[in-house]
Amino acid sequence: MDLNYGVAINPYPSRDELSVLFSGHSQTSADHKVGPLVHSHHLLHYVLSGRGVFHCRGKEYLLEAGAAFFIYPGELVRYDADPQSPWAYRWTGYKGGQVDELLARLDITPEKPVIQNAYSSKTCSLFRRIERVFGKGEPSCDLQASGWLRLILADLVGNRQRTETSDPEPEAQITRQVEQAIRWLTLQYSQQISIEQLAQTLGYHRTHLSKMFKQHTGLSPMQFLLKIRMERARLLLSDPLTVEQVAASVGFPDALYFSKQFKKWYGQAPTDYRHYQLNMGPSRRE
């Protein structure tokens, strides 16, 4: 029998990509053992103190304060408290159509279900918030809990990364930097952007950013930005928008300059391109 046990259930579970079902806490006794068993939902346990052993897929993981272990639906697992120093932990059960994909992006899988050395008072507080809001039964509790669970996952992974001593390979680090720049350009293409602004925002020197970007994409950042804008403009021309509206939507305040750039890119002015596309007919466009 656990010495201190409590659990709160989500009164308004949703069918979203991530929905928390319940959350609880326990100070286990010396003879505390769970399993072997399988669960029908995902579970995350976060060790607050003491220690214990988690068994999954033929492996044993000795876990102490700050460790987290993830249980997947259908996985046969067992977890036992240490007789001399039984663990206390908080846990939460959750489900969702994209949970496995979300965890995999964080490098959490059934083959790697444990995060060590990730203790944080903030993480503990987030677990308490989930249990507390379910206890209150507020209509917004499902939305709040799913947000807090995302923050918990972010904290666990962030703390794990800070404890890792090995530096990333230079090539991998540059690839991430370029991908970050590409994401920024892809999301901000409708704004007035300069290479200086991009470099300053991402924290890189302009020359360094331009060099590594061209090495990996074959284009300079501004050429890549123009490519994004032209491809987006081409799609927008199939909508009932004026050329001026299309131009503004892809970051060109001057419609005449936009038209000149579009013609250089596609060999036709925007109005001619639109007319050509409209008169091709569905069968020919396919």
C-alpha cells in the first residue's frame, strides 16, 4: 500500500492530438511493485525522490530523482520500488493521434523510454498544476493540461541536453543553422527582410550565414527568399486577388517591381500567367 497517493481525472477529455487523461502522485512503500502488465494509454512517470527499477523490452533501468520513464500502450512493463529507498513520483496518463510522433521528435521511443538526470522544480510544479486543475474540474482544464504536458516534455528534453557533455558535430550544427534560417524565411517571406536582419535575428554574422547557407542550398539567403516568394505568388494568382494584393502578400509593396521579378522568374507577367492558366483547362493543367 502506498504511503501517500492521489490522482485526479480529466472530466473533459478531448480527441485532440494530445489529451491528458489523469495525473497523480505517490510515495511508494518498500514492497511497491507494478506489473508485469500492459496499459491502453501512454504514461509518464517522473521520479521525485528515492529510487527503483523500470523493466521494459528486456532491459532494466535504475532510476533515481530527476529520472523520467515513458510507458507506451501495449508494451509489457514492470516497475519496482527499491526496498531501502522506495521512490516517490508523479505521473500522468495521456493519449492522442500524434503522441508517438511527438515523442519520437524528442528522441523518446519504446527502445529509449528513459530520461536520466532531468530534475527541475519547474517540472515538478507543472505536474502539480495538472493534478490541481483536474481536481477543480474547470471547463478549460483539458486545454491547460495538454499545454503543461508539452512544457513538461520540453523541460525534460532540455534538461537532458544540458547534461550531455559531447558537442554536436560541426557539420550537423551547420545543417541545423541552415534549417533554422530556412524556417525563418519560409514563415516571414511576406515581411520586408534583409540579410542583416536575418543574421541578427538568428545570432550569426552576415558573412558566415551567407556562406553556410549557399553551401547547403546552392542559393544565397536572398535568392532563396525570392524563390519562396515567387512560388507562393504563382499559387496566389489562381485566387481572386489583384496583382497588387498578390504582391503585398508575398512581401512586395511595389506591384510594378513584383511584376518585373515575376516575369524574370517565370517568363510571363503575372496577368499573362494568370490568363494562360485560366485558359488551359483542367485536363491540360493535369
